Amino acid sequence: MKDNNIDRQFREKVDQMSGLPENISWNKDTGWIQYLEQFDKGKPKIRKIVFNLLAAAAVLAIIVFTVFQNNYSNNNSVRQQNQTSEVRQINLPDRNNVWLNSGSFIEYRPAVNSGNFDIEVSGEIYLEINNLKNERYTLKAYNAIVVAENPSSLNIKANPDKENIDISVRTGAVKVFEEGSQKGMALLVTQGNYCSVHKSQKLIYVSAITNDNYLAWKTGKLIFEDQSVATIVDILSEYYNRTIEISSESVAYCTFSGSFENPAIEKILNKIHKDLNLKITYTGSKITISGTGCL
């Protein structure tokens, strides 16, 4: 076997894995066997890539080697879309639930005989899988493929005009593939983490969820706990689809706390103005936050 040093380091990383949900059948010995079966035939470059991915995401995800077949078909499929400005909830045929953000759609087959429930996604959705009538869920969002085989809940953001498809796992765990590597590797993304798949570059990376407001579009709640103004501006810009600018770096580092439920953007900005003594200026559709800063 070539690259014994890489194999040894890979095994060490696998042995360090811990904290998987109880309903996940994967274990360290299984992962090692899958690795050997996939890469024991003289593929040193690929093995180096696999090790680098594992090293970077050792506490966030596990590399899973498997063969994936996409069974999605448009024949006799049902298309559900949300053309309103409100969040739409849909009860799926197997009694699981999905929420659609404005401008989003899903497409699925109403009759499932194969034990696999296939869904195509565009836009932003939140899916709760509590009923396991089907053996697994397979979700396809552009070139990202997500497989759920156990109870789980996840948010998928796959906007047509964005390069990244983001999969955030709230509970449970899911496998994430890039469509072009169906016979290669998948990432097992566990709760509290997210995986991002790049459309054109076909890259996958994973990280811990740092934005606690990623579900604000569904819940209507925005919660900030000692977060920088720069981070808050990013969240508000996306949530309200508004252009917000910060006048200086010193303002960007100011920290703010506050909880809001279905608020107008002016309510949040007014609270920032009062608590941090910052100036909020509205110029057409643009908003500017300025002041002496908090350093």
C-alpha cells in the first residue's frame, strides 16, 4: 500500500472521532474499512485530498465512502412552491413537514415504493424528518445531494443567484455529496454544523454554525448576544434584503445584544442607535450606520 504515512494519519484522525448521535450506525472500524476499500489501489493524490479534508473538519464531520445513486425522477412528480411573501408550511405524503421561504419550491413524487423519498430543492427550505416511513430522504439542490437516513431537521439554502448551497443541520445528522463525486466521498454533517457546496468549483467544506439566526426566516425571531455590528449588519442585510453600510472600522467592532420577534428593521436599528449612541442614516434604499465607535 502506498503512502503509509497518510494511511496512518488518517487512522489516527478517525480514532479521534466522537460525539456522534446515538442513531448513527457508522463507527470507527467501519470508516477505516471503507477507506481501505476505496483507496487501496494506488490513488495517493486522492488519499492526500481525503486526509486534508478530514484534518480540517475532524470535529465537525466524518468522511464516509459509499456509492450513491440518484433515483430522482420528474415522472408524475408534484411541484410545491411559495410565491407569497410569507413562509409556507407543507405536509408531505409521509406526514413529515417542510417549510418554504418566499420564492422557493420543492418537487417530489407523491407515491414512494422504493423506500426512498426524493425531493428537488430550489430556494430555502427547512425540513423536519420525524416519521421514518421511508428508509431515507434524498434531497437534490443543484449539485448538492443530501441524504437523511435517521430522524433529523435541516435547513437548505440554494438560491439560484448564489454560488454556495448551504446545508445547516439543527438535529440529527445527514450525508452530503457533491453530485460529481457520487462514487467517492460524502461528509457526515452532525447537528450544530453546516456544510457548503460550491456550484461552479464543486467544492465542499464544513464548519460549525456561527449564525444562530439562520432560521430567522422561519421563526421570525432575531437574537443577538454580544455580536459585532459588522456581523449584525450582514444578518440584517440578508434578512430584510436591504443595503446597509458601516462608516468606519471602529463602528464595526461595537457589540450589541437584543431579542426581536417579527420586527421592522427600523425597530432594531433604533435600539442600536440608543444603546450604542450610533447614528442611523436612511438615503433612499441604503442605510448607513456611523458614529465615534466603541473602541
